[in-house]
Amino acid sequence: MSALGHLGTGSVASATPSDQPVAGGRRRRWVPYVLLLPGILWLLLFFAIPCLELLATSLYDPSGSLETGYAMTWHFANYSDAVREYAGHFGRSIGYAALTTLITLLIGYPLAYAIALKGGRWKNLMLVGVIAPFFTSFLIRTLAWKVILSDDGPVVSTLNALHVPLPDGRLLATGPAVIAGLVYNFLPFMVLPLYASLEKLDPRLLEAAGDLYARPVSRFFRVALPLSMPGVVAGTLLTFIPAAGDYINAQLLGTTRQYMIGNVIESKFLKVGDYPGAAALSFALMAAILVLVLVYVRRAGTEEVL
Amino acid sequence: MTEQDHGNTDADLHIVGVTKRFGTFTAVDDLTLTVPQGSFFALLGASGCGKTTTLRMVAGLEEPTAGRILLGTQDVTRLRPYKRPVNTVFQSYALFPHLSIFDNIAFGLRRRGIRDHAKQVEQMLHLVELDGYGSRRPAQLSGGQQQRVALARALINQPQVLLLDEPLGALDLKLRRQMQIELKRIQTEVGITFVHVTHDQEEAMTMADTVAVMNAGRIEQLGAPTDMYEFPGTAFVANFLGQSNLLAATVTGVSGDDVLVQAYGERFSLPAARCRLTAGTAWLGVRPEKLHLAPTPDAVPTGHQAVRGEVTDSSYVGVSTQYLVRAPWGDELTVFVPNSGIAAPLAVGSEVVVHWRPEHAFLIERAPDETVAPMPEPEDAVGVGT
């Protein structure tokens, strides 16, 4: 290219401008990598290396302790022991997280739809309303739920007044309380991606569907929902993954009978000091979530939409 | 201006006394209109004249503030859009991006529970010359192809009325011309009533058999394109459909079949059949292509009306040369002279006589205090026949 350029113009002066873009191009090819460098370093240092460390820990001999030190014995039985012993906690984690995801989707979709398509000039204010709870710490908000759901709190007394039967006459320290806390805490993670994809939905497509004999229900399932699938997938992932690993809600709003796998990992790491067992549980949870997410994303058929 | 013929039992579209207000703004103002079954009807007007609002009310996408909309004898004013036998080709096409072309076209039939639709969809694809495109996605098609899919998606439902909202607006000029012919062919073939909203008067004139010119929520004039062009009813129409030279005149009398007028101290006459009024103040109008230029008064054929002037500008546009001629009273007349190779081009500064046949002029109403003809927005008035 540049050789032809020289032949064409045949002047010495043209050599400089025709060389510059090449040098610039070479320099520009490096730019993306330079920009990625801080992030890659961060991930290496604080994610990849700790993960490898955790993986190694999960294969240590479980008879060691922090004081005596651990020996690397490739003890794969850590995994089978962990999964066998805590299968119930695993199941509860996945179940609670799945229910939480479903409920946040059912609450969050209409909310996001209303904000995106009917919000008008209140749109931004409503979004601030969705994010506002983040200004208070996660822990404080969950503790507040403890008060709300307590035996003499407003919810229980209202339900009692309405003669709604409650198991053992209480809400706190039950499965529904844990799920309620999870739903409350993770709702914004569902609403925001849903809002982002519904905001892009062209209302003229809904008009066109109505013009083509689609009743409101079929208009929703044939046009609005399929077109907002990227938001549904992103929202459910952002809710399900952290909810499955959460332990604060189970700890504050439940009892040991509501404990999730996060509670077990927390106690093994911080109280019991069973590092290999805790690491094995962490890795098993990661693997389980990864498999579930892969299956889900495939089933949702949204690779091309995402 | 508007026509009202009740008592029809067929499938004509009747808009009766329809008004639509958005807050304090009146978009459509007491509009009454009948679109005969099987006609190609154009609603023509500048942006904001209420034409799209009218269309959306027929589709059911807006509810009229007052008035009724009838399809034949059925009152559809308050009927939800999905219950109306009316379909729309949207300006932006509004094709469903997540569905294939086939599924887009089959959408309406499926919603009405018609299962055996594959053959009909194939026929539609054939009608709009998109055979074999069924499995593609809208994003894989060009603008013109998307436009035809939008048309097929609406037509397959065999609506009583097909509404077209500036359907060719997004296409380039060449494609637009092609699609104009195409649309006209399809309309003739399927025989469905087309109501076509456009701001492009050339588009309206090429395709429609009836054109309604809208202005400020009302219909200025309604009729066949040729009639309206040859004998506009108002000064707005005279300048919206093509161009006109309008002279502020006053009727001075009637002599036999002729009406006598005076404008800027000069006397003119024209046949009474070409006059919308026979007394008071008026605009005397002549289309630029109906004006001729003669070098001297002797060269003006007998019976022609004439005005002396001086050529102030000439622009060559291929098929014709457009001259501006300053009349004695200071205004400039526009004259289109076909480049037929007979007359030599005239230089700027030449003394000429502008002349026309009396039956080529027309006389329309003018308010006494009006001295400058109303001009539509320049962006909306695209020259015709230039």
C-alpha cells in the first residue's frame, strides 16, 4: 500500500504522511491491551490467585489445623464428604434462590415495565426509588426486616387480626421470612436490567401488535416479553447467583433449620476452622451455579439476543 | 369543502364530525369525510396538520375527543384496535425484530386463530416480490424490502381499510418512485380501500384517485388530483399542490360568461366557470407552466391576457427553464418554459410580455386585507411538474 502511494505521488514530502498512519496503527493496536491491563492485573491478583489458593485448600488433608498447618494430600474426599453431609443445605440454597428469583421476577417485571413505558417524567424519580435502599447497608436493612417480621411486629399482628393462620404463630425464623428478606434485598438487581431492556422496547411495536389483532395478553407474550428476554436473563442471573450464596438473610431472619450453604461455609471458615471443608463447599457451590447458569442460558436461547 | 353522504350501507369509511384535542391543542377539528370502498385515498398536508392523528383514530390508536368513525354502518369509534377490520403500514414499519419475515407476515392470521396460513403467507411474499425471504429476519432486509414486508403483513389480513402512514418516507427518491407504482399496482390488484397519509404532494397525486388537502386540522379541499391541480379551491391548495402565481385582484363586474377583474391597476377577464366567486376581493391565479413569454405585445395571440415585465432571473432545470419576470407593480411572476428547442433562451434584463389563455386562470377567495398569498412551509412544498 505505502509503496504504491510513493509511486503514485512521487514526492519526498508524501513519505511522512503515508508513514504516520502505519506507526499510529501499530500504536493503536496496543491501546486496548494497555486499557485492559489494570483490570487484568486486578483480576489476577484478587480473583485468579485466590481461586487457585482456594482450590488448593479444598484438597488439603482435613486433619490439619491453622496452628499445625495443612498438608497437600490431594484429598478429593473433601468434596464427597462436603456434598454428602450438606446436601440439604445445598438443596435449600438452590431452592430459596430459585424461589427468590421467581418472586423478584414477578414483582420486578411489572415494576420495570411501568417505569420504562408509563413512567413519563417520573421515570428518573422512580428509578431513584428502586436504588434508594442501597444508601443503607445490606446488614441494617436485613436487621430492619427482623423488626418488621418479629412476633409483635406490624406484619404478624395484622395477619393475626385477619385470622390468617401462621405456622407456630410466627413469621420470623421461618423459610418465608428468609425468602422475603432475599426478595427485598435482590429486587433492584432484577429491576435495573429489566428496566434497561424494556426502555429500549419500541412502543410502536406494541401498537403494531394491537393493530394486527393481538389482544393485550398475547401482545405481551408475543412481543414485549420476547423482546425483553435479555433483561430477564440478566436480571435472573444477577439475582440467582448472589442469592444462592447469601447467608446474612438466613442468619438474621431464619434459624439453623433455614441455614443455607453460605452459612455452613461461613461457620467452617470463621468458627470451626475447617478450611479444606469450607473450600470444598465453596468450589462445589461455584460449580453447581455455573452448570445451572449454563443450562439456563442455553434453554433461554438468548445467546444471539445477548 | 367536505363531502357528507350518509345512508351508505356498503363498506365506505365515514369520519363524521371528528375532533381530537391534545390538551389545548386541536389536532383534528370537526372533520367529516367519506372514503368510498375500494378507493386509493390520500390525506395530504404539512407536518402537524392532523393527518396522522386522523389515521391513528381510524386505526383505533387514538380515541376521538368528539365525533364518530364508521365502517359501512358499523360504529368503530370506541372499538379497540385489535377488534377493527383495519390494518396499518407504519411509518417506521414496526416489524417485529425477533420474528422471521414469515412469522411477521403470519402474525395477524395467527392472532385470529387461522392455522392454515402457510400458503397465504407465500402468496403475500410473492405479491410483494419477496419470494424466498421468509426465513430471514427484518434486520437482514433493506429499507425497501422492509417496507414491502410491512405492507404484506397488513394486507394478508384483508382489512376493510388499509392505512398507510407515510409509508415511503424513509426511502430514497428512486426507490420511492418505484414503490409508488408498486403500491398502486397492488391496490388495483387487491381492491382494498387504501388511506394514505403523506406530506409529499407528488406521492399523493401519483397514487391516489382522491386527495384531501389538510391544513390546521381541517380539510382545505378534496377531489381528484387533476381537478384540484387545475382548479384549486383555496390559495393554500394553489400553493401546496405545485406552485401558482397569485395576483391580488378585485372583481369589477360580469360580462356575459366572463368575469372581469382588476389587479394592480390592470384589467383581466376569465370564464365564470373558472371562478369560485363573482364579487369582492379575490386571488387571480395562473400556474407557471400555463404562462408564456412573448418578445413584444404584437406577438401575443389574440384573446390572451397579457402583462409586461422584465426577466430578473432564469434557471435552467433540464426539461424547462424557470424565469422570474418582474411585473410593473413590482411582484415577480414565475414562468416555466419547456425546453422544446423552439424558442431561444431569454437573457436576464430582457423586456417581455407574459401572456396566458383566460381559461387557464382561476379566481379564488381572498380576504380584503390579504395581499400576500399564504405559502406552505418551504420544506413541505415540493415542486410539481418542474
